[in-house]
Amino acid sequence: MDVFDKADAVDPDVAKNLGPFSHLAGAWEEDKGLDVSAAKDGQVQTKYREKIVFEPFGPVVNGPQLLYALRYRMTAWPLGQEDPFHEELGYWLWDPKDKQALRSFLVPRGVTVNAGGKVEPDAKQYELVAEAGSQTYGITSNPFLDMAFKTVRYVVKIAINNDGSFSYDEDTQLQIHGQNQLFHHTDQNTLTKIA
């Protein structure tokens, strides 16, 4: 059984409190992704397909703070291949009182990202950012990656499209050992809701 075949039913009481994330609840997929990553001789472009499932839950209570959340899992495969080249697990969190949107996730290479920003609850376009060294919206890596491919900044731009799809454009800025300029590892896709 493919874990992406069916998303859990959306609780309308939770979904209505997800602010800018309310449109994302459910399962999504598409094969129009483009990844630009570092290679020994410069960069490599990989076209990919991906599946994402967003499951609403909450509220999560931090004393007086209430967060409404989407639990998510994502897998991406190079077109025509069976083995994934990227996976993520994490949460999209919405604080309606302070209008703070957060995307907290883990990549199984030893990288964690907590990106965020102030977003209006009905926003159809928004940006979330994390910086290495930040105590709030930050990035941590395992010792090897911190030395060889240090992630110094992460930016994701989200757009909810008029046709019901959603798009993202990610820029993961890397300080590669022995190079003076930052490398911009980018990913972009537009996904269609399947459930």
C-alpha cells in the first residue's frame, strides 16, 4: 500500500483555523518539479515528481499560545526513477493571534529547518525564511554538512493559484567548503490536489 494514496479526513473545525495553510489540507502530487543542486563541476538540474500529504490537527497549546497545524510528509523522485532522491517530515504551524506562520521540518541527511514569518490569515502568497544562527527561525545540520555544505539561509515562497493548485519556490543557500560565493540550491513545483 502506498502511504500517499489517501489523506486523513479533514476536520472542518481545525481546517477553518489554519489561516494561510487552510488550502493545503489533503494530498497533492505532480511531476513538474525542477531541482537545481550543486555538482562537482558546477550544478545539475533534475526534473522530479513528488507527493505531499498535509494532515490537519490541533490546537497545539503552548500555555496561552494556540497553534493550528498540518502534519506533512513529502517524497520526490527523479522522473522515470523508482528511488526517491528527497524526503521531508514536519509541520506547518499557524499562530492566529500573532499571525505567525511556521514550517518546521527534518531532512534525513541530518538537517532541520524552522522557517517562519508574519503572514495574513487570508494570504494567497507568502514567504517563510530561516537563517543559520537564529534562535527562532533557524537551521541546524550534522557536523559534516555544517563543514562541507553549510545551509546559511532558506527561503520558501508559496502561492495559492486560482485553479486550486499551489506552487512553491525554494532557495536553500549553501556555503560550500572551498568556495567563496553562496550556491543557491533551488526547487520549484506546482502541485495538484488529489484527495
